[in-house]
Amino acid sequence: MASGLSNKLTGQIGEFLACAELGRRGFIATSFTGNVPEYDLLVCDDKLNTLPIQVKTSRSNTWPSKANQWLEIEINEDSKRQINKGEKKINNPDLIYICIVLGKGKKDDRFFISKKSDIQEACILAYKEWMDPKDWIRPKNFRSLDNRYGVEHLAQFEDNWNLIQNQLDVIENNKPLRN
């Protein structure tokens, strides 16, 4: 199977798995199959509160990302060194991410539920862990910003489904009172 098709199928499987699991937990969830920027699903509770969710799915224990999505990085063309200028301000830091590891069988799937700000922390940590020993010089392509964060960076968020209900409760509690 071509890599592009395989990646699309992996993403599609993850979105539908997330919808199914959310349904098991009493939520209505619908996928937009990659047609909406920033999120993949909308989740709705019995009070009609809705919440956008981003889904990231992998067939391994890591997910791809770009370091410059999370960090301000300058590249020194002379030294070929990347310079970490610090954490980037991100939009929608409370957006919920469901990161899924597809298992060999359906009972082996793993779900990690966190906020986008947690994903940023995981990505920064993963990139620093990889780049620090290299003195911030990429071995093959010094301009590459490819990054992978893994299960070890998100372990504390495994099966953290309560985050979704908590976010929906915040929405409900912040609704204006009707006359």
C-alpha cells in the first residue's frame, strides 16, 4: 500500500475509533475527516455543549510533528546550528488532542487525551532530548525541523477521558443565564 494512502487510512481509522469510544462514553461525536483546520471531531453532550477535538493517530509509539510549530527556532546558515529561541505562543492551548496508537488488535489500541499545551510540552521535550546531544546540529539536513513525540511523553494522559467531560462542564458553567 502506498505510504500516502496508508497515512490517510491511519488517520481515518483513528478519527472513527475516537468517535466510537466517545459514543461508548455517552457523547455524540462526528468526524470531519480532515476538512476543518485545527480539529477533526466535534463532541456534543446531552446539554448540547460542543467541543472540538484534534486526533493524531500512529501505527507506532510516536507521532510526527514539526519543531517550529511549538518552538521559535532560528537556523544559523554558517554554523548549521539550530538555535532554540524559546516556546512559541500557540493558538487554542486548551484544544483537546486525542493521540491514538493503533494496536495489532482492536483491544490493543491506546488513547492519550490531553490539551494542545500538553502536546506542545511533549514536543519541546522530545526535540530537546534529540537535539541536545547533537549540539543542535541535525546530522543529515541542518534545516530539517522534523520531530517525533512518543508514548513516553504522554504516558500521564493515557485514558484521560475525564478531560473531555471537564471541558464540557466548563462550557456549561459559563453559559449566560436566560431570563
